[in-house]
Amino acid sequence: MADARSGAELIDYSKTAFSIGGVRQEISIDDWRNGWAAIVGGLDGKPTSQQFNMVFYILSVLLNQNISDVSAVKNTANAALPKENFTAQQIVTLLSRYGRMSGCDADMLDGKHANEFAAAKHSHAASDITSGNLPIERGGTGAGTAADACRALGAMRNTGGTFTGTVYFANGTAHYVGSAGDAHFKSLTASEDIHAKRVFEAVYNDYAELMPRGEQTDPGDIIALDTNSQQEKYVKATNLSSRIAGIHSDEYGMLIGGEQVNDGEDFL
């Protein structure tokens, strides 16, 4: 009722309180709002207090209507929002349904631009590595020193392979095998036979081993010079042998009273 009455009174006042060009006119509120109306002079060309009261009443009604409209909009907006409180975990849970943080602008993540971060899949050049060792499967040696690299790469193989140049053993350069096949060692132990074209400065087991043989002999056999041969050779002695050289022994012995062979010779 109050709104209806105020609206009716406002229309009545607007018809009697305004004029155009000094002549009272029945104009609408919209016309007055657009600047077409002026207060009609009452006494001696001056507005009366009643006219002022009518004008201020109109302004008051219009202001109250605007306030009412704003309140209605606010109430409508508040009514559209859910009356709930959310925790941080609930917000994350709701976001995860649509892809958590999907579409966020990370251009200034942690104070850095996006182009300062590496992509999930990327690669580096070998020159980018400033420390550490590259594994063999990535083109490196897998080691920090040359010796460790040779072991890691199998540069000195323990089975097969070919060595070029001189190969040294142990400490220093005294023990080695040259590229021509010459071996230089302090000692050599063999569990089987040793075959050589010539052996110099050797210690023989007995006379039979030192002297050229003319036939096979066995340990315990008496060895004699074969006087029937045109070459120096020694055979198993018989009752006809006149030059006995010694006995074939299988134990180590020393040559006593003999002469050393000349360099390059294999007989006395």
C-alpha cells in the first residue's frame, strides 16, 4: 500500500509542481529527470515553501526507490550463492574433478618466468655437462680417470684381443713383451714342455741333456760318444763303447769343469 500510495502521490505532485517556460504544465517524472522542468514561481515569482516541499518529497521518493532497487539486486545475488563454507582440502578436491590447477597461468611461478623452467621431456648437449661422468651407454667412459676408463671400457681385455706396441708388466720397464715378440722377464715357470730353437746360458740336468743325442735315452742309461759317427753325438752305451760321457739322470745337476759355449753356439 505504501509503495502504491507513494507512486500515486508522486504522479500527482509532478503535475502541479513543475512548469515549462514559466507556465505550469502537467509533465511526467521522466520529463523532469531529463531536465525539461522548472519550479513554478509562487509569490512574486518565487517558489513557495509548499512547492519546495513537493520537490524534496519527489526527490526523497526517487532516492528511496533507487536504494530499494539496489537492495533487491544484492538480495538476489546473495540468494544465488550457496550458503556453505569450504576448507582448503575441499577446494582442492573440487578442482581435481576438472584437472587440478588446469589452465593456470604460471608465467611468474615462484618469481620466475615460464621460459626459465625445463619441459617435462627435454635433452642436453654434452657441452652442457659441467661435472660428473657419462655412462658408457650414453657415449661416456663411466669413469673419472684414464685407468678407470680403460677398465670400464674394456680397453685392456682379459680374453682375446691384440696388443700393439710394447706391453709392460709390474712396476718399471724391466719386464715387457716387445712388438717384435721378444719377452723379457725375471723368471719363467712352465708346467709343460718348452720348445725352443736355441737356449743360451741354460743350466742342464746332466751331460746327456748338454750333449747332442744320437738316439733316445732314459734316466739311468749310460751315455757314450758314438765313435762310429762322423758327427759328434751321444748314444746309449754298450759293452763296445770306448768313450763314456756320463749317466742320464732325471735330477738337476751342475756342470763341473766344463767350458761355456760361445754366443750363438749350442755345443762345446
